[in-house]
Amino acid sequence: MGFRYFRRRWVESRGDAWDSWGLCVYLFEVAPDGRAARQIEQYDDGPTLRYGDSHDEDEHGFLTTEPFVTADWEPFEVSADTFAAAWAERA
């Protein structure tokens, strides 16, 4: 099985210095071993953050290290094209 892609709106605030960015949509590229390979965070009133192998952490956040339980995420699966378009998009 290859990479899988997920898009999910998160309805909890950050609760930190960047809380004013509002709520967020997360997109993940998940490797066959269940780990996130790339991650996008699209904030309602803030920037779009991108994390992956070449940029896995900054002052705003980091690439999640939590394994994905795909059964929990299956309702949120999207196409590779959907993820690729969001990754290429510039805020």
C-alpha cells in the first residue's frame, strides 16, 4: 500500500501565542508505516504552515510524530491531487 492523504478541519484553538490565527484545516501525507511524511496547516486568519523532511519544525509548530490510526481518519481521506494542490499553494 502506498501513501495516503487526509484533510480534516480541527475545531480546537491553538491555545498559544498564535491563537489569533483562528481554527485550522490539517492535511497529511501518511507513509505506509503510518507516520506523517508531510503536513499542512491552513489557518482561517493566519498563515499556511508546511512541514516535511526538509522542514520538520519551526517556531510555530512541527511535523507530527504521532502515528496515524487510519480507521479514525478514513472518513477524511482525500486524493493525492488534493494534497499536492494544497502543498503547492502559496499563502
